[in-house]
Amino acid sequence: MTTHRLVPTAWHNVLGTVPPALTIADGDSVVTETIDAGGVDKDGVQRWPGPNPMNGPIFVDGAEPGDALQVDIIRMTPVRENGWTRAVLAANVVDPERVRDLPPRDRADWIIDADAGTVRLERPVPGLEHLVLPLEPMIGCFGVAPGLSQAFSTATSAENGGNMDYRGFGPGSRAWFPIAVPGALFFLGDCHAIQGDGEIVGTGVETAMEVEIRLSVVKNRRQVWPRGENADAIFTVGNARPLEQALQHATTEMLDWLMGDYGLSAVAASHLLGQVVRYDVGNVFDPAYTMVCKVEKKWLPKR
Amino acid sequence: MTTHRLVPTAWHNVLGTVPPALTIADGDSVVTETIDAGGVDKDGVQRWPGPNPMNGPIFVDGAEPGDALQVDIIRMTPVRENGWTRAVLAANVVDPERVRDLPPRDRADWIIDADAGTVRLERPVPGLEHLVLPLEPMIGCFGVAPGLSQAFSTATSAENGGNMDYRGFGPGSRAWFPIAVPGALFFLGDCHAIQGDGEIVGTGVETAMEVEIRLSVVKNRRQVWPRGENADAIFTVGNARPLEQALQHATTEMLDWLMGDYGLSAVAASHLLGQVVRYDVGNVFDPAYTMVCKVEKKWLPKR
Amino acid sequence: MTTHRLVPTAWHNVLGTVPPALTIADGDSVVTETIDAGGVDKDGVQRWPGPNPMNGPIFVDGAEPGDALQVDIIRMTPVRENGWTRAVLAANVVDPERVRDLPPRDRADWIIDADAGTVRLERPVPGLEHLVLPLEPMIGCFGVAPGLSQAFSTATSAENGGNMDYRGFGPGSRAWFPIAVPGALFFLGDCHAIQGDGEIVGTGVETAMEVEIRLSVVKNRRQVWPRGENADAIFTVGNARPLEQALQHATTEMLDWLMGDYGLSAVAASHLLGQVVRYDVGNVFDPAYTMVCKVEKKWLPKR
Amino acid sequence: MTTHRLVPTAWHNVLGTVPPALTIADGDSVVTETIDAGGVDKDGVQRWPGPNPMNGPIFVDGAEPGDALQVDIIRMTPVRENGWTRAVLAANVVDPERVRDLPPRDRADWIIDADAGTVRLERPVPGLEHLVLPLEPMIGCFGVAPGLSQAFSTATSAENGGNMDYRGFGPGSRAWFPIAVPGALFFLGDCHAIQGDGEIVGTGVETAMEVEIRLSVVKNRRQVWPRGENADAIFTVGNARPLEQALQHATTEMLDWLMGDYGLSAVAASHLLGQVVRYDVGNVFDPAYTMVCKVEKKWLPKR
């Protein structure tokens, strides 16, 4: 198990089949510094145009279509003392006629104190003078190359992952992506210091981070949509518009998981989900919305 | 502060302007036994046809259009040792072509042990033999009469509340509904012993309960959608299809609340919501879906 | 076959079970003057508050739940020389972020020349100086009382009809509504001198009209959604949000019609619809959108 | 003005930046034979895997980002005497619970008689024995390469066109696509002998055709979404899910067109659209739905 350091000199605005920036063995770890959603690095230098420039891709030896790529998010460390957000709710999350009343979509700057583990507005606004948020790092955009020679903008997401903007993808969590091309071609970037459900201002606190991840291949794991787990729960991720379709994808993927790996019938899986399922709204801002279907591990049958 | 007992002899399948079953003073409490979503009472007797027969309405003295009705859910005690669910995921929560594969929408029976505080399948299915769920009572359908002489089926929900099927409306929580008619005309019923997010099998564990609530009038409280709070959070409720519109209503209502009662500007409210908002999916089954927009109290400015 | 004249002195803002304004025999005709969507009559007098005050209801002898009410729209004659519209696209029909740029939602006045059969702006705006539209009268809101003691605002529509705002419901067309209460309880109002697809400014040219309709009972005609026909085509009407759900309802109703009355299998109906179906967007403005599924009569099998 | 013949030996399943198969001058015409949606050519030979293999791309000299590509569809001639369809309505166009009742999604074969100008089932089904449809050829999938190194599956569509499956794109019509890469990189394929609105069985009558098109560059024509015209009308095309979003895109593009090229204010454009707009449902089957916003030329101001 080697730990590699990936120092990009170029980035990507799509997840697609492009030459790998690094090739690793199954199970190796990678440490890499991401630049922010707008392409600005830890020193405040614009390194690449947005949206969401990606580090990578990383070619994982032995990864083949039909396998899944397991991504363990080991560590996320801010490498910059500031981040930024949009300052106003996105137009699509309020009642349409109310959009007329929204203020302009300015940017706001935030101070990230990695030692204290806090995030706060650089210039507090009235009523929020004392707002000190916890540092809750997450990866906004990561995933693998899609198949059929497709290449998707890092503004959006699909079966292969991408810009899911789900706050649950932080340190200690694990994701699995369905592999569509040899080597999987893993990309990551767009880290947030914190983000609410739905990314409803159109951003989290966008910043640059040093990220450590471990990439492993699960052979012959058929899955259609991203899956994940953390200490307490397993979850599936649907990326689509409208929100109901994202929910349908996530729920169908969970149904398949419960039936395929946990031996439940459709009825048993329905009983379980019906009474214990939890949904998280990943984002309701990007071209594809993200809905997460979650089941706490304590409810699962033994495998 | 009087506590009344309401013993219905007739029920309602709409929330509308019908003669009150009980008139109380502002701040009084009411204890009443509900029948289940199908109209079956604690003794297993079919008392009224479904869907969701309502107790009430309760006329609250002094309640006028333009006020809000505060509903404190004080206690919910199962009065029957069994409940029922649909046994299969609803067609609209899985990928459309996958609906072909779903088993028939049978019913399943559950055992409710109020003393132990547990809920479990009467006939365990393979893989769920050991599934013992906690009793987490909630009111599926409650609210006030809508205005303009409208009367809405208890299968659905709207600005006036109704069949929101949100698991957050349990003991210890509080709801506020916008009052549209004199006396508010409060209805309740359709209690569940437990329910997952989204009510994705089309039911929670449907049963009969004894419910104690307190009804109070908040004068001149302008709100469009239901609001609520519990020990930890305040929340707003949007009821509509599609799910995105429910989310828009809930978010707009929260924006109004933060600006109106907490003195935040649209920008300040956006900053707060953008980084700390949580959404709960009430239901994605009923004609109107329910989405809840929630903010933990610890993030709120002092009022 | 009698022709009745209904001269209302009160109107309704809901379709619901209220005392009839007129009782007629099966097959009788009715002539009645409607007031406009805002409640203004032919003399410019405000007679009733909006939205969409309805004439009626008309009780049709012999109409029972499980039957259908056939409505022949025989004649629609403007009784006022002016009408009005909203002057700006509704917020929900443009891209959300573009709503910020829309001008205020003012009203505009139009001149209706019934003799010439024309409709034009009272104060032409630059670029539209020569715009003279044809008078194409239509009923915006009509239908029957819903069942289960429900009462729906005339702002919206459902299985029972209501505010469908479909430009196809003009003179020479026929509608069928599923009857849910004894006597059917037929309502109508909200006539437009002309309207584009979707009612995307939120109105047609709203005015007062004298309308002649004939009401007949079709015994034991099971249908879920409104159906209609004109000289060239049969059509079904789905009323719901989102637009896709309205389309699903309309398509399912057409499938049922083709299978039930025309003897087609599901495969045969699919072949026909797949290659010849036409959809009309009734409205994309009201709380329930309206989508119409249409098949030209020339493609239908002989019954 | 040269007419080129493009005889592909390879096809593409994405619209993206790939080496051109042909380079032409601005205004040149191209004649090319397409294979069907499943990759079968005029001789019944499988030449390429689906979905929707594309001929091209064609590089047009002088085409630059910020320009528009004008595509005149001059001629479409079937080169095969048969075509095929899916035999059952797609699951997403009927009510979700009704999907359970749909028959299997088999294929059906159709006979195309180019001389007679007719299309009919090879094996008539009961009730459709006499169904003889007109040959109404259309291009299901065409467009240009998207920007930002993206590559989109020919199963879907976006700002750059693609699998719009709109029956209005037949001989005599003209389309304009926003150019995102040098040379425009034009693709086409997936021709249908006939198709209803919405492509609700998931196909038109899929077949191989000889197509003649002329490609011209309109310099500095800013447009976001595809535009088109035919003898009677101009139209805009929105490609997205849900259907309402496709409608928003198409309507916004038409608003921009009327304001930008016809000198109308937002209010004037609203007046016009409000009373005369027509919407066509392109498809409600593909990952992105297609909605067309149309205005008859007779209503337009002189340019």
C-alpha cells in the first residue's frame, strides 16, 4: 500500500476519458491539493478556469468496467485561511414570483480556522455577528469517467458521480462508483469547508484543501448509482432532475443493494425502508440534483 | 386552561368549513382518540370510511383569519396493539420501468407494544426476524380549515396543513397553521406508530391513538405555510408537487420567518440557510408532497 | 329539450357541493352570462370577488356518481367590448434566474369586436401596432362538483375539471366530466376571448360572455379525467403538477378510452398513440397544470 | 456551393469534439446515408452499436464559438423498406401504479413505402388493420459539439441539440444551433419515418435514410438553445428534465429572440406570446425532454 502525492499542473472541467495524471495500484492512497470551485489555489492564484477544476484523473490498475471503485476519504485539511460563498439563495429554491425580490448574487468571503475548526464570515452581517460554524469538510465533486466516450461537465453529476455537492462526503466516509472505463479514471476537487443541505446558495464555503483518499477496486460489483457508507449508515446517491427522479434513482439503488447484498426480498426491503429510511438532499442547485437514500446500519440484517 | 375530552361519533374526510364538534377557549387542551387511516378504531371496528377520517373540527374562541393556530402535541398513546402498513414501495418512488417488477401492494400487520415502546412485524419476513423498531408516534394528518369555502381531502395537504405525513410531528413538537376561517376549525387523525422519511410504502404503521394537544391562538401572525418547532430546531413545511415546489414553499416560508421574526436581511438569511439548513422529506406519496426546511436553534440570532 | 336561462345573483369561487342555482332535465340547454375572472360583469360592475366566480351549479336530473356529464358548448358571445390580460410572462415559465429581469405584472386592456371577430390591444405597444387577433372564445373554468365533500378553488383544476384554461374548449367542442355527486352540479365561468397555449401570462383575454351549453348524462360511463372531442379529434385532459404528471394522467385516460371504447389492446393503443398522438399544453400557470392528449378521429378504429 | 457526399465508415455515440469526417465550406450541402437508432444500415447490417450512431462530424470552415450553425433540411429519403418501433408506451408516460399493467416492451416492424409515401405495421394488430400512416420523415438526433470538452450521449440532448426527437425537424425546416467549438462539428442520424408527439413509445419508426442538408454559418448570433423555422412559424427548443424546465428554456429563448431580433420589449413579447404561443412536445422519453415554443410568422413584427 503506497501513498502517492499528486501535484497537478493542469486540471479538468469534465469527467471523461482523458490521459491519466497518475497511475496507482489497487488499494494505494493519494494525497493531493485541490484548488477551489473557481480555480483559485491555496495562494490565491487563479490556476485554471471554473467550473470546479478537477485533479486527476487517477488510473487504478486492475479496475475494469463492471467493477466498482471504492474511495475512502481519509483526511481533508484546508490549505487556505479563506473561502467564499454566493451571498443569496439561488432562484430555483424560492417561489418563482419571489425571485423578483432577491438581492444581487454577490460573493461573500469567509475565514477558515483549521486549528480551531471553525468557519465564519469575514465581514459579519447584522444578526449573524456571533455565527461561528464548525469546519465540516466535504468533497463537492468527485467520481469516475463515464462510459461510451461521454464527458460530463464538473458542474453536474450522473451515475459516475461528479458534482453531487453532498455534505455527507467528508472524512471518514466511503464512496463506491460504478466503473465504466479501464482504470476507472478517478477525479476529485471542489472542496467545501462547510455546506448546508441542498447547496441552496449555489456554493458551500469554497476553498482549497489537501485531501487524502484511498482507492480500491471491488471486482464485479454491479451498481448503477454511487453508493456510500459512514460509521453509522449505508447510503445510495441519485443524481438527476427533477428532485423526485433523483429520489427514485437513489431508492431503486438502495432496493437493489438490500436485495442483492443483504438477501432481502422486495417486500422485506420495502418494510425496512418504509419505516426507517432517511433522505438527505445533496444539492438542489446543480443541473442534476442529488438525493441520498440512507439506512442506519443498526437496522440492517447481518450479511 | 381546561382539558376537554372529544369523543367523536362522526368523522370527516375533508378539512373544510363544517360544524364544530367542540368549542374551546384559547389555550385549552383536548384529549381525543383517533381511528386509523382506514377508519378502524381501537377495538378493530370500522367506524368511518377512509381516507384518514378526522376528529373534529375544534372551534377555538378568538381565532380569526390572519392569526395562527399553535398546536402543542403533548402526548400520543397507542390504544391498540396492532397497526398496518402497505408491504411494497409505492410506484412513484422507484425508477418507472422498475415498477413492472414490484410485488402486489398487500398489507402487513405490525405489533405495537406501548409499554416496551416497540413496533414489530406480526409475521417476520426472512432477513427481518430481529427487527424491533422504536415506537415513534406522529400525527399524519392535522391542520385547519382552508379559506374561500374550500374543502380538501384528508389524502392531501396544502397551506392549511392536512396529510403531511411528516415524522417530525410527534410528542414534544409544536406546529403553527395559518388560520383562514373564524375559530380556526382544527382537525386531526391518521396517527402512525412509526414512519420513515417520505412515507414511501404509502403508510406509516397505521393505528389508533389517544392524543393530547393544546391549541392556542397567536394573534396577527402572518404566515403562508405551516411552521413548527421542537426542542432543537425551528422548521417550515411546504406541501405541493413536485418535490422541488414543496421545497420552494418551505424555503420561502423560512426566509420570511428569519426576516420577519429574527431581523435578518435576505443576505443574512441566505448565509445562514446556505451553510446550516437541513431538509426533511415529509412524504413523497400523497397528492401533495411535503418538504420540511429546518434550522437548528443554536444557529438563530436572539429574538 | 328545453332551453333555460340562468341569471345568477350569486357566484361561487369553488366547485363543490352547494345548493343548485338551476335544475334541468337531461339534455336541456342553458343560456347564461358569465362575469370575468376578476368578477366584473358586462357593464363593468364588480359583482363578486375573484378568482373566477362561477355561474351555477346546475343540477341535472338523473345524473348519478358513475355517470359522465356531457357538455356541448354551443355558442359563446362576448357581451362586453373589452377584456384584460396580465402584461408579463408568469415567473414559472422562464428560467428562474431570469425572473429578476421581468417587468412588473401590470394589467393591459384589450378591445373585443364581436362583429368583426377580432381582439386587439387598447393601447398598442411598439412593434405590435398592427396586431389584430381573431376572436377565439373559450371557457377557462368549468366542470362538476368533486366527490367526498371536497370543494376546490376555481383557481385550480382536478379530475372534475375546473380551471383548465385550455383553448380547445370553445364553441363546437364537447366535454365529458366524471360525475361524483347526484345531479352532477355543473359550474362554468372565466371565459376568454382568446388565449395562447399554456396561459403563460396568467390570463387569456378575460371578459364576460353569454354562453349556451347543453348538458346530457351518459349513464355508467367510467372515466377518471375529463374527456372531450371536436370535429376532428378526441382528447383527454390531465390536471396536475408537474406537467409530466398531467401528461401521465391524460395519456392513461386516453389509453383507457382506446381500450375500453375502441376495442384496442394495450399494444394496439400504444402503436396508435406512439405515431399519431398530439399533446396540447392547456395551462402551465394555475396550481394544477393542464395537458391534453389528442388523437385525430381519422386514425381511430370504427366503434 | 458544393454538394458533398459523406459515406461514413465509423459512427459516434456522442456529440463531442472528435476528428471531423468531412470538412466543408460555409453554405455547402452534404448528402449522407444514416443508419437507424440501433445501428442497422439500409441492408439490414449492424454497422455500429446504439444508441443512435451519428454520421459526422462535419467541420464547417469559418464556424467559431459565438456563431450559430444554420441547418437546412433539404431532403430525407428512406433507403430501406422497413422500420421498427417499441410496441408499448414508455413507463414514464402513464400513471406510475399503472406501469404494473403494461405488456412487455417488445419491438414491432413497419413497412415503409417511399413511393406511396406510407408507413404501416408489418403485422397489423386487431383494430388497426386499416391503419396507413403518412411518411413524415424527421431527424431524431442532430446538433453540434458542446463546449468545455464535454461529450454527450446521443441518447440525450442539451443546448447543442442532440436527441431532441422532435417531429418538426423534417424536410423544409431549418434549425440553428449555438456553436461552441471551431468548425461547429455537426452530427446527424437517428431518422424516423414518422413519430407522434413525445416519442411516447420510446421510438418513432426507426429506419435508415438518405439525408441532404445545407450548413451555413451565421456570424455572431448569440443564442443559448436551438432555434428553428418552417414555412409558417419560428420556434425555439428547450431540452431538459422536468418538462417544465424544458418549457422554461424554450420560452426564455423565444423571449430573447423576440426582444433581440424583432425589437419587442419584454411586455410586447409577453402580449404576443400570451395570446398566440403554441407548444409542441418533442419528446418525453429521453433523459432530457424536449419542449418547443412556437410562434406563427403571421403574428411577428417586420424585422
